[in-house]
Amino acid sequence: MNATRIYIFKRFERFWHWAQALLIIVMAVTGFEIHGTYGLLGYETAQEVHTTAAWLLIGLWVFAIFWHFTTGEWRQYIPTADKLMAMVRYYLTGIFTDAPHPFRQTTLRKHNPLQRLAYLFVKLIINPAIWISGLLYLYYSAWPALGLDGLSLAGVAFVHTAAAFLMLVFFVVHVYFATTGHTWTSHIKAMITGYEEVESG
Amino acid sequence: MRTCNVKVPGRLAAFLSALALSLTLGGGLGWAENEVSTADHSKFKELKGPFPTGPDVTRACLQCHTEASKQLHKTKHWTWSVVNPDTGERLGKRNVINNFCGSVVSNEARCTSCHIGYGWKDGTFDFTSEANVDCLVCHDTTGKYRKFPAGAGHPVYQPTEWPAGSGRMMQPPDLAEIAQNVGPTSRRNCGTCHFLGGGGNAIKHGDLDLSMVEPGRYLDVHMSPGRLNFTCSTCHSGDAHAVQGSRYTTKAKDTNGIDIPGRTDGSRASCESCHGLEPHPAAANAKLNEHTDRIACVTCHVPQFARGGYATKMWWDWSTAGRLDENGKPIKVHNSDGLEVYSGMKGDFRWGEHVTPEYRWFDGSVDYTLFGDTVDGGEVVSINKYGGSADDPDSRIWPFKVMRGKQAYDKGLQTLAVVHTFGKDDSAYWRNYDWDKAVDAGMASVGAVYSGELGFVETEMAWPITHMVAPKEDAVTCVECHSRNGRLAGIEGVYMPGRDRTGWLDFLGWTAALLALLAVLAHGAVRYYAHTRRS
């Protein structure tokens, strides 16, 4: 079995991915401390770090959204049914028997159909939910001035926490799927170097 | 003479003057020290004396300060009576019943040792007498003036034994010397009564006791002589002897902004009147200023009360009073700290030092349980009910000392009892230890007829905590409230991060995360097993 290297992840994309990963970990750790789940940094420090990380992440997202639209990379997340069930079958059985990967990665199609769905869910559901509820949370004191008196902090906190749990589940699964490449580490290496090892035909 | 004429741009000038001001303040000059009178009272022939009695001194004062007594006659300090404009309730020391000593009525001669007058020994006191205003108790600077505890506001005029039977003699003060040394009120002056309320040092308020005469910075940042050296009247300011700041009509949220002459300069008896509603600097956590709409300043900045070295009374159970020794004298029991925990005169006590306040919503309104209000003995009676709730934008969370205890009530009339505790007559409780006689006499003094059925009811009385303001480094930290069982655990109506959560969401979220983790671990384990078997 031969492997060839193809360039999948551009420099900005890689920076975006890892910076986002770091910020999300920091925000999860500090967020659940603010939530009262444990004490680690101290509430005030946790709150300050959480807020700072939030602004950095929002800044990063602004760049990332700009990048996606100017490069056309947003098309990578358009859902497709093509090979979707084949991917599901692969993860349920084929992966254990060394069956050939049903999806062939290329620069124009870097995500398999399951990835497309997962990332689209993150981008369209989880991220906006966290972002909007988080900003409302942060600007709680300005609600009357913004005409948002009708909101309840408990409701906003509920959405924020629920989205955080969704992100946590995504994080766990995502980290695991990073090991399901051609080798245990090939996906991770690809995210660092940009080059993915794929089976050559 | 050479003059230096440099044109300083406006902004720079403002900066320089601010710098100069901060250097002046930073140099340790307190406000009070700057007060220099234009009159040396020791040079006034009117004050040469001798003065046989207190009222004789007052008559001398009034020769120059012609309006002083008339001004004082209008104040609560004199009338001990005030109508709450919101509820119409007639309050003031003269009218309320508290759960410390009870009520003033029928016990005047003892209680009025803290009245700013002379001679209020019973219901016949002349409230229009100008000579009966006591100037010295507030304006003595020698520290030698002291009213006799059982003298209806007078000092002693000849050596008198106190406490009775102790063998200790109180000496009459030199009224002429004191009169020649009058000056602005000091912490000690106000403390003569306000630090000793409830029968002794530190008993009543919890945030006012003798440690506040010369407080260290840790105890009170404003009043500490080392820096700002505030007196009570620096904040409790007022014109014409009308002192601002009252528990009876409290401002729970002062939205006037910083008070300055020309705009609003009515009262400085709120933190906001100097600090405003955005008191924390830009460098501080922005969330701090966002708390001022719902949290009173003192909620964070007075982390504990009774932290000056003196314990304050937290529980007073009158129902156990009356135990006498074989000589018929009331039994006294002290604990290992020397605090009285039982007195045959007064009952059982519990004390607290470094006490964390209790927190409640407060909108400034207070509703008293007065004589005649229904008390059926079934539940704990709130002597003073503080209004406010989370739904009211003008309410804030305030700290309170909550004094609890048991006190007498008339079961038949269903009202708190007026008890005649002090007096030389046969019915006074501290003479005969006969509750029925004492209550009968007490009730008669307010025009009621005792039903003959005495009971004891548990009561609580809330005292807002506003003094003993700690340095900022000792302020309550975020996590002390933003945690599951923090200081504000009992506050309802608000969602607080760190304290509150939706239980089932947390359960669902953690379960989902755990299941996801187990699923990927199992998947990975099978992959690993299959992989190693093949190779």
C-alpha cells in the first residue's frame, strides 16, 4: 500500500484551527468554572479570561468568515448525501477490517460527507448559539438600554450552557476522529503541516 | 517682582490640579484636621463657670448660639419620634419596640441617658425647653463628659456610685472646663450613644462600637485617623443640626449622582453621594460597576461586622430572665471569653464576632411591628420588615445584622408587650422580677390594660450594615456569592452565574459528554484490537 501527500489545509486555515482549538479549550475550562462546576482559577479570573478569550475568538471568527467567503471555501460545508451511508458503514464496520476508505480526499473536497454535516452543524447552530447568548450574557446590564428587558438571564444562561455542552460533545468526538486517518496520527499531522497522507490509487 | 507667565493648556491644567489634589490627600491630610475654628471658646467670659448643672451650660451656649436649641427641637435626636412619610407609622425610639431592651416608655430615666437633653424621666418632659438641650454630649472635645446611665440625661453633680452596689464612684465632670473646650462633633461624641446602644459597647448595631473611635484602616478606610480621618458627620452631614442618614427612611439606592454644591448637596449619608454609581476605576473588572444597580456598595465592601475586637449581641432571650441567687440578686454567667451569656435581669444572650451579614432585597421602605399590631405568637415576628424584591428595579441586595430573640407579648391583647423594666417603684421588673407587675405597669404607660396572659414570642430585627467599610483588598470576592452555597444563597428572583443552573440540563449535558467519550474510547479500543490482531 502506497501513500501520497496532498496539500489540503492552507496556512491560515491551520492557524485558525489551532487558535480556535486553544480558545475553545480555555473557554470551556473557564466557562464551566463560572458555571459553578468546579473552582480552578477563581471566579473573577475565570470570568476575565473567559471574556478575553471570547473577544479573541470573535475576532478570529470574523477573519475566518471573511476567509471562507473570499476563498470560496464555504462550499466545503455544503451537505451531500453522496457516500454518506457508505461513511457511516465504514465507521461502524469497515474501519475495523481495514476496508478501503469510501471517501477520497482532494483539495476541493477536503471533508467527507459526515464531516460536512458535523462542521455545518457547528457553524450554523452551535457557534451562533454560543456567540449570541454569550454576548447577551456579557451585556446583561445594557439590556434595558437595548430594549431587551423581556429577556431572562436564566434563559440566556440556559442557551449558553446547552450550546457549551454541544460543543463539548463535538470536541470529544472530533478529537477522536482525528485519529481515524490513514494512520493514527496522519490527520493530526495534516492539520499541522497542511499535507495529508492518502492512499494512492 | 518677576512673574512667570506660562500659558498652560486646559487639559494639562486640569491634570496638574488633579495631581496637586491627589498629592494633598495622599500626604495624609484628613478632612477633619483642616477644620480650624475662628473662635476660642476658652476666652469667652460666658463660659468661665462655674456651672452647677448641665442646663446652666446650655443657657450660656444659647447666649451666642441663639437658634441652636430651636434647631435641635426639630430633630429626631430630640423628639425620638418621627412619622414615616410612606407608611404613616409613628416611629422613633420613643414609639418603637425593639428586641433588645424593649421600649423607652415607662423606662425613660434609664434610656434617656442617651437623649440629647436633660431631665426626660417620664411622660411629663417639656420638649419645648431650650435649656434642656444637652450641647456638651455632642460637642465635648475633652472626652471627660459623661451622662449618668440612670440620670435621665444628666451627668452626675456629686460623686455617685455606679453600677449600684459596685463600690465604684462616678465623679462629676468639670462642666466649665468642658464648656470652654467645645468643638465639632467627633467619632467619640457620636459613639457615646451610638457605639453603646442596647445597654453597652457593641451590643446593638454590630457595625458601630468603640473600636470605631480610633479605627485602623482594616476596620474602616474612611474613618481611620491615619488617612482620611472621617468623623461621623463627614457623611452624616446636615445643616441646622439636622443630621442626614436614617434607618427609618433609608435610601436603598442613591441615584442623585455625586453630590456637589450647586447641583445636589443634600446628603452625604450614602456611598454614592461621593462615589457615584460607577465607583470602580476603568482598570478594574468592568463587571463591578455593572453590579451597582442591584447590589448595595456595602454588600461587598463590608465583608463582616463586629470585626474591631468587640462581639455584638445576636440573640437575646428574655423568657429565661429572673433567675436569682440565694441573696435575691440576679445571677450572671459569663463564657470563657468573658462575655455575659446569662443575666438574671435580662435572660440568655448569644454573641458574634466577625459576623457575616445576612442579605436581603431592600427598597428603602421599612414596616415596623408597633405596639397594637397583631402578634399571635404563632410565627417569628419581624420587628421591622424591609421591603423590596428582585422585580423592583429600585431594590438592591443589602447586608443586615439580624438580631433575634424572644420577648414578652400580651397573649390576650395579641400585641408585643411594653415592659416596665427600670425604675425605683415596686412594679419595675429589675426590682421585683415579677413579669405580670412589670407588664401591667408598662402597658398602663401606653394607655392599655394588660390582659393578664403573658407569653414570649420569637422576634427578629434587621439592622442594615453600613459602617466598618473595609479596604478594597478585603472586599467580598466574586466567588463568595457566585458559588453554589455562597453568601447570596438565599436571595431569590435573580439568576446568578456560579450559583444557579438548570439541573436537568447539566445532567443531560454531562451524560452526553460522558457517553460520547465512552463511545469513542470503545470504538478506538476495538480498532486497536482489530489492528494488532491483523498485524
